[in-house]
Amino acid sequence: MRVAGNGVRTLGLLLLAAAAGIANNSAIAGPTAATKAPAFDSCQAATLPLGSPAPLWERALLETNRCQQDVPYLAAAAQWLNEQQQYEEGLLYAERALLLDPAHVPAWIEFALSQTALGAPEAGLNALLQAKDQATAQLAAAPDGRTEGPNHAVQIAHLTQWVAEIDHLLRSQSQPVLDEPTRALNAFVGYDSNFYGGPSSSQLELTLPTGPVLLAVPAGLEPQKGSFTGLQITQSGAIQGSPLWRYTLQAQAKAALNHLSERTVSFQGTVERFDSVARGQFASVGVAASYMGSKLVTSQVRGAVGRETAALWDCPLRLGAEAQLRHYPQSAGLDGNYLGLLQEGVCPNGWNWQARLGQDRPKTPAQRAGGIQYQFGLQLGKIFQLDNQKALQTQLNLWRQTDQMGYSALLSKNALRRINRGTLRLEYQWNLKKSSVRYVAFEKTSQRSNLALFKSENTVIEFGMRGLW
């Protein structure tokens, strides 16, 4: 479980600033002004400015023997140790603080973060629940700010915000990170009206110097329809039990039943690293390859960096930049690299989305028709839970590409190629409570372009089973 990071961390910092006045049901005190240097004459950790450099905190930790009874000090020390990813030491300080004051909210938050980082996600979740209960109780017992003065009103407002934020974290951001890998096997069969994505037009218009000429689409390029079958296996999990490292591996084979020798096989793998057990900065790197029969069609190396946060409708968001290097052994002129921005979101109500904006640059511009490709993609999805056993999953994919230069002097007088593609997929699932989920799916794709060569349509009907273990 990765307990929500930036929200929890910000929450812990805010709670710490007011901890002395909240703990032990004492009167709410006004904000404590940060000093320019830590005041070690007192154990009150609130006198140490938040974000102080490591040497100051290391000096502060030397005060432990004298400050074993000071709860705010112990909670602040736990917070700093967690920030340094010294989770075992942070847990000791948080436990000590809770033994002295079981109602101390910042200590519960640090306890939750330490437990989660050390591989005890259930204990971390329970600690976060305790933090919410304590903050709620302290809010109910707080004096009315309208009668006690403006500082009290501010503190009550903070308490209200903290309770809401903890509740938000519990509902939307806590995600399991399991030491044991998760595996999924998907076997499917279906029908595809255009298995290889051939153009929907039967004729192409060539613009020759002598005038336009109609040319029939060469045999083999027209849409190929028929039945297909396939198998996909996916495995994901934590690397060596660490919640900071995640990996995903996937392999898929798919073939038309009347052309089994022309099967397509693809492999991909991704490793992801987070800067803490909480949501925050991330970096990922991955590789992918696709084969047609025994021939390598394309290979790819990709990477991304960014940040995960939660600031919109209880939906964890991912913002970042990505880069890809693409190689086509059979068509070297298509080699290039992609650089762009990405934004992803997953909501607890079943909505999810993904947006990408970037450009694909050819390795050798003179060898790729159209030159640089400007690309935009948007994916929207929603899962409708029909009952405990059934669900309807919907997904809409939109994609647009515009070339930098004319595609060919023979097509529409060297016009810039523009492609717009939309795919709608509806998937009905049942047996959701069992180890193998069955589904039937309908998928419709329509690709439009100002060049007839790139217009295509296809319809897919698919039935399959997914097994999880």
C-alpha cells in the first residue's frame, strides 16, 4: 500500500505546527512563529523551522535523551526520519510518542508511513484511520472560534480541513503494494473485419503531372477479415518487497486462424521507482518489441519522469514527460524518437483518463515521408458496476496526427497528411467474484484522413476469460 503521499506529508507538517495546542485535549494555541535557528533550550520541535537542513535535525536528535517525554518533539523527529527514508528509526520515535499520547495525530500519521514502508500496509491503513478518529474527536471538542478569538477560528478551520483530507486519503489514495507478484492470464477468440488495418478505399487517386489517375489498391493491402485467437499474460509486483520499486511484464500472441504462420507476438517490461512510499516523484524505464512470425517488426526503449498527486475529484493524478526511441528493422526510414507530455488519472468512482501530447521526429528526415509527426491522444474510460457479479467497461480512444511536410507528390499534390482515429470499446464482464472472469467485447474503430490511403474501418467482436492468481 502506498499511503497517499503529498497529502499525508503536507497534512503531517500542518498538524505538527499546531500539535502542542491540540494534543492531550489542551486549549488550542495560536500559531508558533518559526525561528531562524532551532531553540534547543526547549524540546518543543515546533520551534525547529520546517524544512531545516539535515545538520540541524541531526543536532536536534542528540536531544533525545533529554526529550523522551516530549510528544511533539518525538513526532517531529519521526517525520524527519521518514523523510530521510530511515523508516525503522522513524517508527521507534512515532511509537514512543503514541505511548505517551495516543491522541497525537501527527504521530499516528508518521506511524502509518513507517509501517507501510516496512511492508505492513494493513497496520499503516489502521494507523491512518486512527489519525482520522483523533482529529475528528479533537475538532468536536474544540472551543467555538467565534467566541474565543481569530486564532481559534483559524485552528478550527485547519482541523476541519485535516479531517476532510485524511478521509479523502483513506477513500482514494491508499493502494496496495504487495510483496507477492500478481499474475493475469487472458485467453481470447474473436472476429475482426480488418485484421491488418488495410485501407477502406478500393481505389487511390494519384496526382501525376499529366493529371489525376485512379489506381486500384494492390492485392494484399485490402482489408482482411476473419477469426482470430490470442493469449496474453501479465505479471506485476514489488521488486524485492520494496514499495518504492515496481515492475510490470507482459507478453501477448495473436493470430488470424487462416494465417497462423503470420502470428504477431509482443513483449514489454517496465520498472518504476518512487521517491517515497507516498505518492510523489516517480521515474520509469521500459522496453518493448513486436514480431511478425519470426521477424522483428519494431523495438522500443522508453522512459518517463513526473509526479503523482491528488488534487481533482478524489482522483490520483500523474503528470510528467516521456521519451521513446523507436526502431523498425524492416523499414529503417521509420526510425525515430518521440518526446511529449502525459497526464493520467484514475478515480474511485470508476472513471479514468489518459492524455498525451508530443512529437515524433524521424532519425533521418529525408527517409520518412511527412517528416515530424505532431501527435495528440486522449483515452476516456468508465466502469459501471451492474451488481456483485457483473460490470460494463467502456473505453473511448481518440488520436490525431499531423505531419510537418507533404507526404507524397503523388497523393493530393503533396498535401500534409492528417489522420484522426477514434475507437470505442464496450466490454461486458461477469463472474467477477471468481478466479476467472469471463467477458464479451465489441470494438469499433474509424480512421479518417485527407489521404485515401490512410482511411480505414474495422469492427471487432471478442470473447475471452481472464484468470488471476
